[in-house]
Amino acid sequence: MRIALFGAPGSGKGTQAEILVAKHGIPQISTGDLLRAAVADGTELGKQAKAAMDAGELVSDDLVIGMIRERLEAADTANGFILDGFPRSLPQAEGLDDLLASLERPLQCVIHLQVDNEEVVQRLLARGRGDDTEDTIRNRLSVFDDQTQPLIDYYRDQGKLEAVPGQGSVDEINARIEAHLPA
Ligand code: AP5
């Protein structure tokens, strides 16, 4: 099963990915988690990513695509993967398609978790991660609108987009996602 969870900051991608990992036994690949680990480890990649992350901007496509290429080549992705927070720009989506074509493992489905902006602001303020301040959240939402929303048409044109209402209980949303997953 090769899927991507797509949605605004705070739409529940990470929460739902964890449940899917437990149910389906395939890894979650979160670019946000990989980048935060690189920042914590003080790697060169982490140093280059930190300022963009703190401001709620996207880290450069080249860095993120390189990181994903390395991760997708790892043995634990042989039976599939759940992408969480990647891709989030057109160059990333095109880079992913090229990479997966070379591996002969195309993406099957993109789940779009749809949540109102005011709800995600409330969720993220309550969570309080380093980049969950009101200004940074608003910037992340505006970056999502400008750079990530175009992927909706990209994946709709490929016939891979599945819209899932992302408000309600975590279990209800999981059941909605499961209904769209490839066999
Ligand atoms: P990233 O870590 O991907 O953050 P994000 O997209 O802003 O997503 P979040 O982790 O904030 O939210 P989520 O949708 O996973 O929701 P969650 O389940 O956590 O990215 C951080 C930064 O890294 C970016 O700003 C960028 O700088 C950089 N970056 C990452 N990927 C990149 C890429 N591909 N290209 C370039 N740069 C990149 O839930 C949020 C909260 O809501 C939690 O507290 C949760 O408990 C709660 N919640 C979840 N579900 C529900 C529910 N149903 N009801 C009520 N509350 C809920």
C-alpha cells in the first residue's frame, strides 16, 4: 500500500498515520519528523532547514526530495509506505513521481484531510510545538494555500485524490480513510 496523507497543518496527518502504521504494518514517512530529527541532531541538513521551519516556510524542494529519496530506498518500504506531509509543492510531487517510477512502485492514493482553518488553529495552539505560535500557524496555513493546494488538481487529474472530512473523532476519521485505501 503506497499512499500519501495530504492536508493543512493540524489536519491530523500525523495522528492518522500512526493508526495506519499500527493497522497495516507499513512505515510512516513524515518529512516534518525527519527534518525535526535532523535539526535536533545538528546535521548539515538540519542547519539548512531550521530557519524555514521556525518561520513556517517550506524547506527547499531539493533538500526534501533528497531526504525522501534516501528514505524510500530503505528496505522497510518494500511492502509500502504512508507519506505524511510530503509532497507539498509541485516540484516535490513531480520529483516523487519520477522517483517512484524508477522504483516501479507508483503512488496509489492521496488522502486529503479537510479541516476548517479555525479548527486547525485551535488544535495547534492547544498542542504547542515550537512552530505552533499563532503567527507561525497563520503563515503555515498561507504557505499551504499558495504552494500546496495546487497538488489537489495535480492528483485529481491523476485520479488518485480522495477527499476525507477531517473533523470528528480520530476513530471516525480513520474509518473514512480506510474506506478509500487500496486493497
Ligand atoms: P510538519 O511536521 O509536516 O507539520 P504540519 O504539516 O504543519 O503538520 P502538523 O504536524 O502540524 O499537523 P498534522 O496534520 O500532522 O496533524 P497532527 O496529527 O499532528 O511540518 C513542519 C515544518 O517542516 C513545515 O512548516 C516546513 O517548514 C517543514 N516541512 C515538513 N515537510 C516539508 C516538505 N515536504 N517540504 C518542505 N518543508 C517541509 O494533529 C495536530 C493536533 O491536532 C494534535 O495535537 C492532535 O492531537 C490533534 N488532532 C488530531 N486529530 C484530531 C481530531 N480528529 N480532533 C481533534 N484534534 C485532533
